[in-house]
Amino acid sequence: MVESDAPRCAELEAQLFGGDDPWPAEAFHRAIAARDSHYVGARVGGVLVGYAGIARLGRTAPYEFEVHTIGVDPAHQGRGVGRRLLADLLDYSGGGVVYLEVRTDNAPAIALYRDVGFVEMGVRKRYYRNGADAYTMRREAIK
Ligand SMILES: CC(C)(COP(=O)(O)OP(=O)(O)OC[C@H]1O[C@@H](n2cnc3c(N)ncnc32)[C@H](O)[C@@H]1OP(=O)(O)O)[C@@H](O)C(=O)NCCC(=O)NCCS
């Protein structure tokens, strides 16, 4: 993605995450530009319909990674876009350990994450501003 995608990311994010602390455009702008982050988008006819980002943690190898966000326009969900975006993030991790947080009641996302090797490690109570809990999930390093 490029920095000019930030407003569209924020628009999708507000639609998808409502009360769960959606990122504003400035946050996407910074994250897309950051040296240690990798952001990818899915486009249909030039319109951004999906976005995903991951950050590399630490200063020296072996690095760990944290999925920041992943979202697909509701009109385009259920067609493999989210799976492809996540696969791209995992490619960027190069088989390193990857963490993420997900609402404990977000069954579609949890199913996708489990399917690619993430496992729930614990619950972060009231992780979101609206009081919802999150699972922390971890994907082990792939040797
Ligand atoms: C989670 C999300 C990114 C998945 O994107 P998507 O493009 O709809 O997903 P895909 O079509 O690639 O499906 C991938 C897998 O996700 C799971 N999945 C997707 N939709 C599902 C649903 N409605 N119910 C259960 N599992 C579902 C399945 O495991 C599916 O694999 P399958 O098709 O082999 O069964 C999308 O639902 C979304 O944007 N949700 C709102 C934002 C969000 O919750 N992001 C994650 C925050 S941590």
C-alpha cells in the first residue's frame, strides 16, 4: 500500500471495527510509512477492498512479528481475500514467531487464524475501549 491509501483504510476500519478502537487515517499513514512494517491491500477495479498490516519487533534477529490489523469490505468477504492478505503478512514474517489480538467473539477471524497455525495463548480482559475481551494468539516459528 501507499500512504495515500490511509483515508480509505480508516473508512473501512471504522465500518468494520466500530467501537473496537478503529485506527484513524493518521495512524495508517504512519504505519504504512514505517520502515519495520509491511502493509498490503486488495483492490477491485482500483478500489481498496481489503487491507492488512504487520510489524517487525526487536532490533536483531531472530525477529518476532505482530499483526496490526486485517479487514475486508463486507461486500467482498467470504471470497478468499482475507486469507490471501494474511498469507502475504506471514510471508513477510519469514517463518518467525507472530502474535496478534482478536476479539474473543470474532469467530470468522479466529477460524482463519487457527487454520494457518495460530493458537490462543490467553485472554486480555477488557482489551478494547468498549470493554470487549481479546485473545492473544501466537504462531510458532516455522523452521
Ligand atoms: C476476518 C476477515 C478479515 C476474513 O476475511 P474474508 O475475506 O472474509 O475471509 P476469507 O474468505 O479469506 O476466508 C478465510 C477463512 O476465514 C474463516 N471465515 C471467513 N468468514 C467466516 C464466517 N462467516 N464464519 C466462520 N469462518 C469464517 C474461514 O476459516 C475461512 O476459510 P474457508 O473459506 O476455507 O472456510 C473478515 O471477515 C473481516 O474483515 N472481518 C471484520 C474485521 C475483522 O474482524 N478483522 C480481524 C480482526 S483481528
